[in-house]
Amino acid sequence: PSLLPPPGTVFPPESFHIPPLPPAAAGTMPTSHEPSIQEEPSSQENREAAMVQTQYNAVSPPAANEQDDEPFTTYFEEKVPIPEDTKAGVFSFRKLWAFTGPGFLMSIAYLDPGNIESDLQTLCVGGCVLLWVLLGATIIGLLLQRLAARLGVVTGMHLAEVCYRQYPTVPRILLWLMVELAIIGSDMQEVIGCAIAFNLLSVGRIPLWGGVLITIIDTFVFLFLDKYGLRKLEAFFGFLITIMGLTFGYEYVMVKPDQGELLKGMFLPYCKDCGPVQMEQAVGIVGAVIMPHNIYLHSALVKSRQVNRANKKEVKEANKYFFIESCIALFVSFLINVFVVTVFAEAFYGQTNQQVHDMCVNHSSPHSGLFPSNNQTLQVDIYKGGVVLGCFFGPAALYIWAVGILAAGQSSTMTGTYSGQFVMEGFLNLRWSRFARVLLTRSIAITPTLLVAIFQDVQHLTGMNDFLNVLQSLQLPFALIPILTFTSLTSVMSDFTNGLAWKIGGGLLILVVCAINMYFVVVYVTGLGSVLLYVLAALLSVAYLVFVGYLAWQCLIVLGVKCLDVGSRVRNMPGVLIEEPSESDA
């Protein structure tokens, strides 16, 4: 006993180490008491809370990763040092610059072709009146990204790695498959955007399948730019975001939208004369903006900075600067999305196919056949959007639009590949060569897109975006529930566990987002008009809801709903042997 530390001693996360679980034992969830607890709970309430904690592992990053010849991920061949500041407690632009990078890479998911497609659909049904939905979805996304960044900074591991150490084998594999589906869906949208951009820039000379192949090649090239330094790679992503801002901003200045209508639509949460179509589109905005794989991505990107996690002050400071950087990055992405919505809302909202057709014919556009000669309201996608701009404002507007789409698609494709690597390596604990990891994650997403591009036309290719948005909406709970669970768990986050307000607010926020996306999915499925598809969707929905219910049950126990802790009650039944957490275990 004399060798034990005094009661109440708190150990920093770096002072203990638990090796990674081998694959065969990953599902056993061994009880490992939270290291900052040094004495046995004295009351029944504290005892129950301790039992909840012992269902999970205390985590610290595996030291073996630092000794491997092959880096754990391609992104972390180096870590950016954080400059020392002599004036404690004062905001430092030097430190903010050192932390700048991960948030902008994360924000690219808010600018991918799927989001731009959603922007165009928004203007078709409501003009600028739904901008407040876009603003609200971006704020919700910021709050969720904050949780992801905190998990990576505090634990030194990203969300997939934490899931590997905390969930049993079967739920962990199912979770990996669901997240992988979300990444594939997002990557398909991004590759589609690149292929369409190449087609527009070449005036149709490069076919869609050719654009997909070009995207495969240039993505491989760009992904290996990190060999020249992490900051150079982040600067390249910043360059692509700048291209998007300049190109879409140019369209904005050229069209000169009504600023009053813009501000009214952005800050007045009201939609006059809106019906089911507008409501469905509002739900679609949320589904397109908040992407599940982006939570996993951001929790991994923040590991690229040198932060001493044994120093509580440094961890707190890193959380602060990463949050500031995320605010700036998502503000920029929001502005770019606003540019897209307002340009088309001002110039083309309420236009008919006949009007656009006549305008294209007058300007000798080779794409005038895209618009039938009828009085139906114009519907645009990222392909038609560029054509319409070219018909109304000249060929330069079309090419500038295509360059912006290409930058959005290319940057999103690269970050999507990183997401695939982090998720696969984290959930499966893989140790593959650098080239093999990139090749596999690229092939999974590229293959279905290439097949569609070969055998279908551009109309079918752009029409896939609705289905892919539904697919990602379905996967959203598999990122939001785990991130709230583990950031609320003391054995994982130590002193940086979510407070009561964040637990309640985060739970309600996730509930609302998931409900909104479920509504979006139901609307999409009911519009299919096939009994066979209804039956298939019903069967899949049962299995889906069971798994979501399991994750939600685990999350609610961690959040403090002790009446749901059925496992502890079973262990406490007479005749069942319980291994209580002891002082020596601590």
C-alpha cells in the first residue's frame, strides 16, 4: 500500500499505456479502470458510474506506431511544430497559423460537387429563401466538427482507432462497412464532378469515362505531394479553395444579385408559399452539408500538429486554435456556397426551358438541345449550370464555372481518399504499404463511377447525386453517435469530457439531424414507385434500425441514462460473479 499514490492523484493521459487489442480479442472489451480514479466509489451512484466506465477501455495511442518503418498514414510523415509564445494567455496569430490546415481540408467536404448540386436544386425550388437552412446546417456541422477535433487532440487517435478499441468485433465491422459506404458515395459524387468539368472544358471532346480516368491518375499524383512536406500539401489544398472562391465569386460579381433578398433569405427563417417540394429540399441541404466521413477525417487531421498531451494547457490551447480555424474555414465554405445559390437564383430562378433554349440558340451554343422547348420551370445540375451560364454570359462564364467545379471535385476526391485510408486503417488495424493503401481506397470508389460513366450519359451521371445524398444520409448516425459517445466518456477524454450542456445539446442535435435525414430517405424511397423496392427497403430498414438502436443504447448509457444499463443489472443478479474494480486495478 505504501507504493500507491495518495488518493485523488490525477494522472495525465501520457502517463499510462494500454497496448492495442489484437484482432482476436477486439470484441471482448476487457475492463480497464479509468486511470484518474484512485479510490473505490463510496456511494451507489458513483459505483454505477464506475461500472459504466469499466465497460470501455482507457485509451492512449499505441507506441508501436512511432517505431514502424512505414508511417501509419501517408498524411503524418511529419508533424508541424507549434511555436512557443512568451506571453501566456494572449492570442497568437503565429500559433493560429501553425494550427491552420486541418480545418480547411475538412471544409472541402462542404464544397464538394454534391453540395454544389444541392445548391443548384435549392435555387430551383425557392431561390434565396432557403439560405437560412444552409447557414443553420453549416453551424450544426461546425459544432460536430468541434467534437471530432477534440477527440483527436485529447486522445492522439482518430475516431476509427477509438472505435477499434472500444466496440466489440461484430459492431465494429458493421460500423466500418457503413462508413465505407458513405465514403464511396461521397467519392463517386466528387469523381462525377471532375468528369463533368473535364467534359465542359473540352467542349465535349473528353468523354465522361475519360474524365474519370484522368481523375484517377491526377489524384494519385497529387496524393503523393505530401512527400514534399505537409505544409506544402496543405498549401495546395488552400490553392484549390482559392480557385473555387475566385471562380464562383467572379460569377457572383458578374450577376450582381439583390443583396437585400440575399440577407433576408439568410437570416429570416421563413419560407413564404413553401410546400412539400421546398421542405424536401431543405432537408436535402442538411443531408448534403453534414457528411459522416468528414467526422472521421477531421479527428485524424488534427494529429498532424505537435501537441504534448501530457500538458493540459497545451491540449486546451490546441482545442481553442483548432476551433477558431474551423470557424474561419467553414465561413469561407459557406460564402462559396452562397455565391453559387445567389448567382443562379438571381439570374435563372423562375426561367422556363423554352427561354433558356432560345437564349442558347441565339448564342449558337452546341448545348441548346439539353433544354426542351416547353414552358416547364428550368431544372439545373452542375452540368446544365455551366451551360446556362455560357448561354447567358458568354463562353468565359462556362469555362470559369467548369474550373471551379474541377477544383471542388479534385480537392474533395483527395480528402475522400484520405478518409478512406484513415477509416480502413483504424477499424481494421491494417499495416499495408503506402501504395497499396492508396490503390485499394481509390479502386473501391472509382470502379462503380467508371462503369456508370461508360454505360450511361451525363443525365444519368448527374442524376445519381440524389441517390448518393440519400446513401450518405443513411450513414450519418454511424459517425455522429460514436463521436458523442466517446467525447462524453471520461476514460477516453479525461478532463476534457463533454459537460452536461454538451451532452444534452449534442444528443438533441444528433437526434434532430438523424430525424431530418431519415425523413429525406423516406421521401426518396416513397418516390421510387415500386412494390419490390418498398419490400426490400423495409427489410433493410429493420436491420438498419436495430444497429442504430444498439449504438444509441451504448451512447445513452455513457450520457448517464443508467436505467438502460441492462448489462450491469444482469451482472448484479444473484449467482453471477462480478469482478469489481479495485484500488489495485486503478
